Amino acid sequence: LSLYDATCQIAQEIAEKIQERNRYQRNGESSAKLNVIIRSSLQNLREKIDQLRDLLLRAVSTHQITQLEGDRRQNLVDDLLTRQKQLQASYKNEGTEPDVIRSSLMTGGVKRGVTNPWLLEESEETRGLGFDDLRQQQRRIIEEQDAGLDALSSIISRQKQMGQEIGNELDEQNEIIDDLTNLVENTDDKLRNQTRHVKMVDKKSTSCG
């Protein structure tokens, strides 16, 4: 609620800045600095509205407030979003006629019958359910998700064990390959020594002959 009040104050200040900029333009004075301030404030206003929507969604989904209070606050947020769009249009000098925009902005925006978008997006599975039914359904969904996570954890554990076994097998194979390499090298050394010995004997035999 404090964030909502602060957001309304930002919207009010933007409306006043837009009127001040328009006066400067009518008098032929430079309004570039005000345009920069207004543009930055409009961005800040949109971010605040997005924060309000996220906080409201969290409050309703965790049952911090009732659905009726959630609907009331959703209407307030929707009014703020309408006002932000009107301010954006007024800043760009487009859309609604300037006099209508000016009067609606300074009085807090045009009240319109807005429906709660959460109700429009509600699925057939949850429509008409009370808080207790929703909690039971949510608990059942969480239990199913926990069971799925347990199964996934078991699969990952088995894969990890298989990976370790494959790694151990590779280590053993590497040791065998190292032993074979050493054996081949020793055999090759012996073969070269025997070859030299045979050549020496053959050379001596030839000399004697």
C-alpha cells in the first residue's frame, strides 16, 4: 500500500511536469530538460506498477489477503496502468484530446469497469473452488512434484554411480595399457641387444674366416 501511494505521487508529479512543459512550449521556451525528466519518470512509473503487480500476485497466491481484497487492489493497479498510458500519450501529444487528458490526469485517471485478469485466466480445475479446496489441490500438486523430484534424484544417483564405475574401469584399463607399453619397450630393448650381439658374432665369424 505504501508503494501504491508512492506510485500515485509519481504519476501526479509527471502530470504536473507535462503541464509545465506544455506551458513552456506555448511560450516558445525550451522544454528539453523537462522532456528528459518526464521520460525518466515515466520509466520509473512503469517499473513501480510492475512491482505492484508482482507483489499483489504474490499476496493473493500465498493467501496473505482475501480474493475480494485482491480484486479491489487489482482495480487500483489497473487504474494506475491506465493513467500511465494516458500520461505517455500526453507526453507524446497523441491519443485523447489534451483537455480531456489534462482533466483526467489531475483527478487520478478515468474510472472504468475493469475485470480482474486473474479471473479471466483461471482454469477449469480451480474455478469455483474455495480456499481449503485450493490448498488441498496445491498440496497434492506439491506432493506429485516432490515424488517426481525424488525419482529424478534416484536416476541422477544411478547415473553418477555408473559414471564412477566407468571411471574406475577406465583407470584399470589405463594401468593395463601402461603395463603393456612397458613390456613392449622392455622386449624391444632386449630385441635390439640380441640383434647387436648377433651382428657382433657374425662380424667375428667373418673376420676369422
